[in-house]
Amino acid sequence: RRARRSLKRCAAAQRNHAMYEHLLLETKGQIAILKINNPKSLNALNIATMTELNECLTNIEANKDIRVVILTGEGSKAFVAGADIAEMAKLTAAEGRTMSLLGKTTFRRIETMPQVVIAAVNGYALGGGCELAMSCDIRVAADSAVFAQPECGLGIIPGFGGRLVGKGRAKELIFTCDRIDAQEAYRIGLVNKVVPQAELMDACMTMAEKLLSKSSYAISMAKACIETGMDTDLSSGLDLE
């Protein structure tokens, strides 16, 4: 009996803690907590990590038991400090294009999946990390978070399709490569809320639980209407509503 109980507990733990090489996934009821887990490289996005992220999000998207995803980075220094530049420097043009398309596919999945995705920005969100946060539905930032699009300083351009703060502000941030803190990100509408670092995950869990009290179908339809409405003319958007 003890052995059977132990096996049951082990099986339950495996269901709630899926194993990936570069990700940590934990489920708490209808909430999934997904962490990018490359702390030695400040959670930089390499091809292997993005491949796992796309696979994991695909599985979550198909799971009707999951209604909210909290996406964050492991550790306290970085959400995601950009793409893995050391890996990118070794890629051919074709390989670079494949990496860019993988990022766009993965980030677009976040934008279109029926679940609400909350970015818990716990530190540096630079380059692809800033774009990853922008692809999420809601962004909650720790007061220590830092945001930037530094690509033009490296002779490349932002490549994962981020868009949020308006054309003029986006051009300024992209052209200058300036870093901004969490309060400035809040002021310009890049994040929804700023909280103390120690309260970040609690704040995200509180928001997730609030969302669970609403109609999941209505939220998923509202998300679809908002995303489609941003990319189409007013009449077509109204028809979808």
C-alpha cells in the first residue's frame, strides 16, 4: 500500500512538473508557471530553448485544463536577456532566418493561444526578451526590471515581431538602444503594473486567480477579437465581434 501511494504521489508530481532541458514547468490547478531556465546566460534564447518553448506552448494551448500561463525567467537577474548572440554569430544566413522564423512562430503562438499569458518580468528584458514580454497579454514587472532593444547597436534589427508602445516611441527605443527602467516602462505603456521584486510572483498569481473567476470562453474570444482587430480594418473587426 505504501509503495502504491508513493507511486501515485510520484505520478502526480510528474504531471505537475514537466521536464525540459531549458524550461521549468509547474502547474497549480488551472495555472501554469513556465520559466526560461538558462540562468548562467541570463536566460538567453538559443535555438534549443525556443524549440522547447514552442513545443511546451503547443502542449499548453491544447490543454483545456490550463487557463492562465505565467511566463518568467529563472533566478532574480533576468527575465530573458535577449537572443544568444554567441550562437547567432556562428549561424549562416539561412540558419539565422530559420531562427528568426522560430522566434516569430513561438511568440505569435503566445498572442493567439486561448489562454491568458502573463509575463512576470523579474529582471533584464532585452532584445528578444523584451519582445517575448510584449507578446504576452499582460506584463507585470519587478521594480528592478530593465527593458531595451539593443539590436541596432550590434548591426542587426529586432527580429521577433514585438509591437506595443506606438510607432514613435518604438522607433526611439530601437534606434537609440536606450535602456529604460520599470517605472519608465510603465509610464509609456510597455508594462501594466510594477511591484517590488519580492512580490512579483504573488502579484501574478493574484491576477491569474482573478482571471479564473471570469468566463474562460469570453476571455479567449475577447483576446481573439483584440488580436485580430489590431491587424484588420474597423469593419472587419466589428464583424468578428
